[in-house]
Amino acid sequence: MRIRNANIYTEEHRFVRGDAAVENGRFVSCTGDPAGEEAVVDAEGMYLIPGLVDIHFHGCKGADMCDGTKEALDVITSYEASVGVTSVCPATMTIPKDELLEVMKNAGSYEYSGGSHLVGINMEGPFISPAKKGAQAAENIMHCDYEYFSRLQKAANGLIKLVDIAPEEPGAMEFIDRAKGEVVISLAHTASDYDTAREAIEHGASHATHLYNAMPPLNHREPGVIGAVRDSEKCHPELICVASETLWQSMWSPPGLPRPGKPWIMAVLWELQQAVCAFILCWRRRRRPWRMPQKE
């Protein structure tokens, strides 16, 4: 397939008008005229970007990662591909230990059948703080346990790529020391102060999950996790798309589901937006009112 007259996002992080081709499921550059009966798509006025990678969502279109079934993963990967996400790392929840083990087994044995590629698992819980559990089930929260994590990783065939932890909880620093070479350690659902968060980063934590959410707010005398992440070049934050227009326009239906006749409960949490709004939808809707350049 040839794609012509598109605004193509390049390795120089800018859009350039040109042509591209699809070969063996991948975009490649092309020159000259298409051969034979090769399909040609006129992309005049359209933008061509690489496939997106989503490392934090729990499900879509009525299916959830923690359903623990092949059918659920089929729905998730199919829908995500339809909105431009070609690689997914869906998140688990803080569910009972045996159930989480089965979820990992299901993902570890999943075979690609089209759609997005299942490239990892974001293990959101159970190693979190009860004080900042958010929507996680308190009865299933536990202290960091490397042996249990190893069982989960074995069941998942090594697919766990990111583990969320509260660094102030017992055993957290030891867990970072042991697991940092296997997975990305992310600070999440935590009541940590600045010094503890900095210590965790020095031990090897290199990511922060939904920064500003499920953690103490940034304060001039108590900067907390947010300040520690800001002061470190070793830690990369994950931000939720936050803006009133995006929220009110996107909260009406979860990804892949039809819009209901009336909005959901108005007291929706900011964090909920990340779970119900496809990233590409956020990007499209926020770029215009913010006058954000396409390349940003």
C-alpha cells in the first residue's frame, strides 16, 4: 500500500509532507510510482504518525485486563489498534493473590491474533499504600514481596514490565534493589514524603504513575513525591491528560462503548478520565483549544 500527500511525523520530531508505504505491516519510506495494482491512499490534509504505545489503561469496550480471559485480551488488542495504539501494556488491579496469578498466566500464554501487540503488563498493586489506594481494594494490599512477584513474573512468561510500589511501606527499598534489573519500578498510590521518594529513586525507581494523583499534593514545605520526581533526572513521570474540556467531552463513554443518553456521575475523579478516555481522543480535543502545535 502507498500513502501519498500525508503530513508525516519524522525522527526529527516534526511533520513533513510526503509519501510512505506499508510493507509487512510496517511503515517504510518510498520513492517512485507504485507498481502494478498496488493500492494507493490519498492522505491529503491528514497526519501520519507512528503507532502509539499505551502503558497504563485497564481495559476497553467492556473488557478488562483482570477478566483473565483470552476473549478479554482479544477485545482490548482489537479496539486499541482501531484507535492507533499498536502496542499495549495494560494494567492489573489490586485483586486477590490467586486471581492475580491467573491473570498473569492468561497474559503470559496469550498468542497474537491481530490488533495491538501485547508487549507488557503494568502491575498496579498490590504493593501500594492503603492511605492512597484510590479505587484499589484495601483488603488485597500487601507489602512488597519479591518471592510473590517472581511467581507472578514466571506465570506471565516475563511479561511484567512495570511494577508500582509505595516506597514508604515496609520492604519497599529491598524490593527495588532486587527487582530493578528485571522491571521498571514506579512510584504510585503512595503517601511518601520527599526524602523517602528521593531514596527510592536513588535505589533504582525510575518512573512515577499518574503524577499528582494518589499521592500527597505539591507543597512548598512538603514537596513530596512530586517534588522528588521534579528534582531527579532519573525518574520519568506519567501524566494524566487533564483539562476541563477534554474531561467533559470524553467522560460520556468508556473507550469503544456507545455514548449513553446522559453523562455519568458528575463527581467523576480526574483519575477516572485516564481510564475512560482513549489517548488519541485527548490529543485531538486538547490540541485545538490550547493552540498546541501538532508536533507537541
